[in-house]
Amino acid sequence: MDWRVRAVRRPLAVNCAVAMTASALWCSSAAQTLPTVARPADYAYVLTAEVDQSKDAVGMSEPYWSYNHGDIEADLDAMVAMGITNVRIQVPWVYVEPQQGVYDWATVDAIVEAADARGLGIVAIVSHTPGWAGDGGFNSVPDPDVYADFAGEVAQRYQGSVNAYEVWNEPNGAMFYESADPEDYTAMLQAAYAAIKEADSSNIVIAGVLGSSGTVSGVSLNPVEFVEGMYSAGAKDYFDVLSFHPYAYPLGTEFSAGEGYPGSAYEQLQAIWDVMEEAGDSKQIWATEFGVPTSGDISEADQAAIIAEFLSAWSEFAYTGPMFIHSTRDLESGSDSLEDNFGIFYTNGDPKLAVEAIAQWIEEQQQVEEPDPEVPPTNPGYDLGAALQAFVASVVGQVTAFVQGVSNAVGRIITSIVDAVTRPFTRLSSATSEQTRSA
């Protein structure tokens, strides 16, 4: 999703109007400097975390911080308190390298340091073409090698703090990637993969980053068709994870309500997996954005229920991975814009009902079932301890028996020797006594 608009999921007429407005805004703002972000507070210790790749891992998607940072420290603390383990941030090429070879890392540095200090796994989106690298629009298709150079710089700079990188954002929408062409995208992916892995071979390269949309000429390409095009263009060996944004708005319905409806995010997810299987691929699919705004007919309770249902439904698939909820805080609570109201907190920091719903869902996944009192615990530590005790008892028994056997044998040997030595004297003594009696 990008950053104040979501063209590919709105009615076509709205898409076109929004796209032109957003492009104008971005072209005029590309040369702006990044806002200053306070450095994170000192901590007694610093954790360097990797992205939690488990199926029930819940993260937050926060691309807005690079532009409208607000109170990042408070937002991160709120995430940790909820049990969130991952955070997805934006590294906007257009702002970080506004002129070729001239970098401004201050804002991204502060965000990465603050998230890393709290032990959160970090996914970095690398996107948005600067004017010098394209035709002027942030959505213009860059030269693959030029993009890869920047992606490599990012990976080198944040080695040890960031270990997962998304190559672009929703490239199947012209709003974000002008051509919406899977061949163009695959060429960029292949170049970026090599650069990101060169910085650290353990880095996770995330491809696709696909929006849930239909195919509309000049506007968007269905994500299933886009993935097919990626494989046809040779993408298979150039990514570690595929990501998808399975939004169900503006319908305001639950994710699994799309089952059986062609074109729904639910059905698109399964169709994408079918394409991957046909290509002989078994990589995970991550949901790096999902959310619903509290706007119009969607209440706080609706938002909470839709998000909780999504967490349960997504994690049931055998091939899915972590989920990221968009986003932490409203840009402008009460605004008429849907995009301003996606937060699970209001602009002033007050929580919506979704906060408790997410925290409760996470807690439920972490609960450990109490063992049956009649059945011994089955954890490895218990089994090892019991086995060790049995082994020691066996050894002690065998040693005791051996020592006792040796002792008995030695006793018998000594008795035999004494008997052998004393027997002649006993006989001699008996004979002498007999002769004396005869005399």
C-alpha cells in the first residue's frame, strides 16, 4: 500500500483521479528533506532480532514513518506491549538518495535503531524511484542495475539489524510501478537479489509484494497473472519469500468471506499458490499488509473482528507465513479519507478495539496446554533426565554386582589357599597325635 492512496483497490474512476493527484504530489515533493526523528532512548541491552517467520507471527506495517513520523517511540512501545514481533518499514529511495550519490539516512537510521533496540524483526520495503533515476515520477520503472545498487547500499548499511527486504511495493499496480509488467519487475528483482545477498547471504529477499486487484488496462494486473509472468520471466531462483496484500476493503468483509468468489483476495491467494506449485516452488507466502479503516460504515468493532478473523484464517493455510497489520496509528482520525483511518490507534494515541483483539489473539497462540496429570510430561528435558537417572541406576547396580562378585571370588580363592596351606599341617598334627596315643 502506498502512502496516502490505494489505487488498485478502489473503483476505476476513483483510481484514475487519485493516481494523477498522488503523482503530482510526489513529483513536487521528491526534493524535500526527510523529517528529523529523535534518536531512541538508551537501553540496558540491545537485541538484534531477525524476522519471526512462524505462521502465527504478527507484525505491524508502518511505511508512513518515513514521511509522517509522529511518535515512533510510543508506537514501538505499544507494539511490544501487544506481543508484536515484527515491523515493516519503508526505505524511500526518492528521499534517501534525492540526487545520485547523495544520501540522507538520518530518518531511516533512527527508525531501524529504535525498532532493533526493542528486539523487533524488521522488514524493509525498498521502493520509490527518485527523479534522477526515472522519468520524474516515483512510480517510474528504474534501470534494474541502478535500483540494485541502491538496494545493495541499504543492505550493507543495515546488516545485522534488518534481514528481510521487499523488492518494491505492489508492482502489479501502475500507481506504484508504472508498467505493472512482470518482466520488467523480474529483471529488477534478479539484479536486486544479487546485491542484497552480496551484503549478507542470509538476508531474506521478498518478491511480489502484490496488491489484490483485478486486471484493468493501464491501471493494474491481477496478482495471479503477475506471478505467472514472473515465473515465465525466470524469477524462481531470485527470491526467498513471496508477499501478498489480501485486503478485503472497501467491501468491509472478512477475509475468508471471499471463499468461492473469483477475484477475491482469498481465492487469489490460493490461485497464486497453485501457480507456485506448478512451477515446482514451495516458498512461503507472507501477508505484509492487511487492514481495514474505521471509516464510513466500518466501526471499531467491525475493524477488530475483521482483523482477528484474518489472523486466524491466514494462519490456517499450510503455505503461509507471518502477517502484518496496516497500520499502527491513524494519519488523521475522523478524516473523510479511508487512508487516514487505518490505524489500530487514533491519531492521539488512544487505542481502538482492534488493539485488544490483536493482543488477545497473540496471547492465545502463545498459551501452552497444561499436561495431563496422569501422563508424564513429554518435553525433551524431562525425558533426558529420566533416561539419565535410569542409566545411572543401571550402572550402579552393575558395578555393585561386579564388586560383590569379585569379593566373593576373592574370598573363595583365599579360602582355597589357606586350606591348601594348612591342610598338610593339619594332617601332620593328626598323625602325630595318633602315634602318641599308640605309644
